[in-house]
Amino acid sequence: MPHETKGVVARAKGEPVELLDVVVPDPGPGEALVRVQASGVCHTDLHYREGAINDDFPFLLGHEAAGVVEQVGEAVSDLEPGDYVVLAWRAPCGQCRSCRRGRPWYCFDSRHEAQPLTLADGTPLTPALGIGAFTELTLIGAGGAVKVDPRARPEVAGLLGCGVMAGWGAAVNTGGVQRGETVAVFGCGGVGDAAIAGATMAGASKVIAVDIDPRKLEMARGFGATDTVDATAGDPVEAIRDLTGGFGVDVAIEAVGRPETYEQAFYARDLAGRVVLVGVPDPSMRIDLPFIELFGRGGALKSSWYGDCLPSRDFPLLIDAYLRGQLDLDAFVSETIGIGDVEAAFGKMQRGEVLRSVVVL
Ligand code: APR
Ligand code: ZN
Ligand code: ZN
């Protein structure tokens, strides 16, 4: 029996999102039906509604969620009704060329649900990042439901499904921050702050937060930043060199997604240091660097996809760190909102007023 619920839908490019009736089928083979309890509002949701990702409207938004498994389809062996899960928008398939080479965090063929959710008139919805979680019930590929300790409330657990995992993983998984290393993080939104928290947990000796907004720099200290640099007050590269004996940092993490901050990250690192790009650029952006500097400065220029995470390893690990008081996930939740408030939350996100607005269902 299909289930009827309400969902936050982007019908057309640039139009405000609407709360519409959504029909969710029973789970088929390899699928799970999940009762969503909380779902964070992410930049990617806004990018979908602006038509910046693709034109497959209408979209069912939301992809940073936690909830409880309601029903599972055939051939689902490791999930059962009642399991408390965080949803991962990429889950290793085990079969693609990357999984088979032992690099499942790059999986190129993550399995999502096969059956579409639809509007009441039967129009199929495209779920954001294959999830679609601004709805009470959603259908997902069962591999994307990762069991975690139910003592972590859904508002915080769900954040691991996207932004926090991306930032934490950029520092720990992609950047490979080691004990005693120095780190700079450009952009202290939810993603950058999670990178700061990750670098701190990994034992960085210095974590330098860079932003243009003093409110964000203040929050960054709460996540473990040892120093802050206001990029409006002068050249942040110089400031970072001054803080690191004139050399620059071992790892520079770009969490804005702009050419100018990428260039700053490039020059703010020590010789043979690493740059990690986790901010997502706009397709129109270009960068222009002297070619000789790419050679002469050595090291590594890496991009971090979803924090290069392994959801089944990293989600429970970070939830346990939260429950032990080692990772302050509560501090990422600026506000909890109702399912009808997503459009307003986009505005707050664009004005830089929140780290995360989280829809509670
Ligand atoms: N220099 C330093 N910081 C900057 C600059 C700049 N030139 N421009 C903007 N910022 C800061 C903003 O003040 C803000 O604090 O970058 C931060 C970006 O944070 P959010 O907008 O909250 O975005 P967040 O959710 O953290 O995501 C950051 O990662 O996953 C991607 O798509 C996401 O590209 C986005 C990035
Ligand atoms: Zn794969
Ligand atoms: Zn996201």
C-alpha cells in the first residue's frame, strides 16, 4: 500500500519551494522505508531549487537526515523496522571499479531507491542526492541507511549525513591531519567548523580559522580553533604565515568554494603541504595560478568528496565521539524549524545567520 505524506518540493527553477502531497511506495527489493525525524537544510538543497545541479524538476529536497526504519523490502538483510539510522547519500556499492580497487569512499555507482516517489497526480519526483528527506516518510536504497546509537537525538545525528561529515572528513580522511600538524580552515560555516573539529580531534597543534564574518570566527573557537584571522582586515596568507613561524600551515582546507579563497589556501601552506578543497565551486568559476608554483611548492592538491567518508565506519564513530563529549554536534544546530519553514531557512543560510537550520518532523 503506497503511503501518503507531505514533502518539500521545488517545482521550477528559482521558484519558492512548496509543501505538497507526496506518495511513497512500499519498499521493493533492496529498499527501505524510513520515517524521517530530522533533516538539516544544506546549500545543495538550495542549489537544486535554483536549477544549478540539473533540470530534473520537480525535486523532493532534503538529504541530511536521521530517522527510524519503518519497513524493508526483499533482499535487505542488515536492517530491520525500528533501527535508528542516519541516511548517507553515497554508500559503497562494492561492485564499481573504485570499490573493487579498495577505494570504496570514491564509489562511482552508489545504489539509490529504484522506485520513484511521486506527486499526488503521479508525477515522479527527483530526490535530492538520491535521498529526499524533507518528508515524514522516504524511500531509500537500504545501503544508505547507517545504524547509529539512538541516544544521539535526530537533530544532531542527521547532520552527519552531509555537511558535518564533509567537513570533518576533509580534515581527517582527505587531509590526513596528523598529531602536531598546523591547519588553516578558510570559511567557518557548518562545513568549515566541522573541519576545525576534525583537525582538533586528530591532534593538530594549531588550527587557524579564516572568515570574513566575526560571528563565524567566534563560533569557530568553540569548535577548537586556536587562532582566528579576519580576512577583511588584511591578507590572510600573511596572517597565517605570521602565526606559523613564517612558513605556512601543513594543511590548508578551503570550505567556501571560491577561487580567491582557494588561491589563499594554496599560498598559505608550507612547502610540500596539502590543500584540501571541500567548498563546492560554481561551474562558471576559473582559477589562474602560475604553473611553476604548482611544481615549486610541491605537496598535494586534493578535493574531498563527502569528506571521503565510509558511512558505515564514520557515522557510528562520530556519534560515539559526540556521546562521549569529544565532538560538539549540538553547536551546529542553530535552530530547529517545521517542515513549512524551509524557504525561510534558505534566506537565513544565504545571509549567513545560521550554521544549520534543522527541520524536525
Ligand atoms: N574568505 C573567508 N571566508 C569566507 C569568504 C572569504 N572570502 N567568503 C565567504 N566566507 C565564509 C562565510 O562568511 C561563511 O562563514 O565562508 C563560510 C561559508 O559557510 P556557509 O555559507 O555556512 O556554507 P557551508 O554549509 O559551511 O558550506 C561551505 O562547502 O559543501 C560546500 O556547498 C558547500 O560550498 C559550500 C561550502
Ligand atoms: Zn562502488
Ligand atoms: Zn548537503
